[in-house]
Amino acid sequence: MAGSISNTAAPITSSLSKLQSLNGLFAIYKKQGPTSADVLNTLKEVLLREAGVQNPNPRKRRKQSLKMGHGGTLDSAASGVLVVGVGNGTKMLSTMLAGSKKYVAVGELGKATDNLDATGSVILEKDFEHITRLAIEEKLKVFTGDIMQVPPLYSALKKDGQRLSVLLKKGHKVEAKPARPVTVYKLTLQEFKPPLFTLDIECGGGFYVRSLVDDLGKALSSCAHVKELIRTKQGQFTLEEHALPEEQWTLEHILRSLQPCPDSELPDADT
């Protein structure tokens, strides 16, 4: 763990070179609203400004002054742990995509939306008064273990190099991706106050909570969408212990929480 950084003004080149020499993984807290990419660009801009770079442009890919990527996209409406790779740490991000994740999801029965969460337009309303806590708990067993899941249309998955969500917003017709195998390690009902219910979820890579809640609503002879979603764990990083809030997006705090790269050479990862 790194010691504190001197408050005395350091030369800009020294601060920047120290920032550019970082190699490893750390976690930040992503708030509701911005996309994961927007959050990453904000983080880059904050760090480059702290290092003395005038008018940094974090979206400029050529001749990047700071190599950084994130592992595992969080929807704009979701919040929680977002793992960031810096320097050679970007090559470790594939492990974050494949590793275990934990979520707390609040679902709302009786309404389905086009993008399966609360930011979408309501496309269907159905009765839910017949649904009991026991009925939900029984249906959750069907979605636990190794299952097949159809990803949502509004997602980071791509067709012909473009995200499905972007194609849909442009008015293009998009077909659903085929069902694919995913793993749910743990799935429990924490609270049930109709029409709202709260799930604790632990899953593997490629799993979509929005699809789970949508499928659960259908299985209960109703419909449902995600009202709130928080990622509480990604790989070894937890929300309580590791995720840096925005006010701690500084070189000092990152140095303290950085998990360095192992000495062995790592394969490149798609970030």
C-alpha cells in the first residue's frame, strides 16, 4: 500500500509520469445515470487534470496519455462496483468479465418495459395480485444453477460492430440474440412488498439481471422490470471495501487501493 503523497506542488511532468506508470486494477463507484464509458472518461479527465494536463480529452484514442479500461459494463440506470484497469492492468480485465459478480436488484411486478428497466417505456401491464412470496421463491429455483438465458435487446452486445442498444435507438430492427448458457450461483428473495421485490444475486459472466427479472415476471403469469440495480461485488472487489467514491478519484487513493499486475505476461483483453 502506498504512503500519502506530499501536498507540496510537484512538477507536472513528475505527476503525469507517475500516473502513466500505474499498472493494475482498482474499483470505483459508478452512480446512476451515466454510462460506464462516460464514467471512465470522467475518471480519466479528473486524473489528468490533477496531473496538470490542460484541457484533457479522455475520448481521444490516438496517442492516449493514459491507458485505461473497465471490465464488465453496468447499465446507465445501474450503480455500484466498476472495476478499472490501468496500464497493463487493462490486460487483466477479461478475468473481471468472467468472474463472479453480486447484485441487489429491486423488481416491479405488473409492468414490462421495452428495455427491461425503469428508464424504458411501459409496453405491457398485467395483474400481479395472485403472486405470493412463496410463489416467487419457488420460481427462483428454476433460475438457479446452469441455465440458458436470452440477452436483452438493449445491451452492450454487438451486431456488425455496433451495439444493439445503439442500433435500436437509431430505429433499426434488431433480432434477439440466441439463448446462451449462464451460471447463477445464488438467488434469494430478500424482500417482498407488492408490487416490489428485492433479489440477492450471485452469478457468473454474461448474465443479465434485466433478463432474469423479465423472465421471472413471465414465469409468474405476469410481467416485471428492474426498478433499481446495484452491483455489490465484481471479482475480488466489493462495494463496501474497494469501490472509490467520486471524491476519492485521486492518484493518492488509487495508489492505496491498486491491485498490481502479476509479473507474468498477460494476454490482451478486449476493453
